[in-house]
Amino acid sequence: MTPKEKAKELVSKFNFEHTGQTYILHQTVDESKRCALIAVDEIFELHKKITVSHLVSTYKSIQDFNENFTNVQNELDSYVIQNYGYWQEVKQEINKL
């Protein structure tokens, strides 16, 4: 899903409730955007915690971790490229709506 599509999806989820055949408007678009931005921040923070936890658990000791620090840094860089950029774009698209 593109960042623009994800932005629209998130904002709409905070804006309408589908009940059978009707949609109920719950709040303004600005309020929905604020909720969507908070959700994106929470998603990003969770991804960071999971990634760091995974990296730390991969190594048997602090010495092993330190000896493989270059690999750790490369994995974190890969995470940032793959996830941070995407979610930053989603936030930008939310703000454009």
C-alpha cells in the first residue's frame, strides 16, 4: 500500500463508523488526522522497540554484541530505510489531506 493510500485509510478509520448500510460521522477531518498521526507515531515506536529487542536477543553476550556491532548498525540502518521512510511519508500524506 502506498503512503498516500495508507494515510487515507487511517484518517477514514478515525472519521467514520460503518453500521450496517450507513456511515456515521464521528469527528472533523482535523480531529481524524490528529488521531491518525498519533497512530503512526505509535506504530513507528513499536517497530523500533521490536527491532532493537530482536537485535539484542540475537547476540549471546555483550561481548558478542560489541564484536558484531557493524552488523547491528547495518541491520538498524536497513530498518530505518525500510520503515522510517515509509511512515514519515504516511505522516506527510496525512497532513496533506
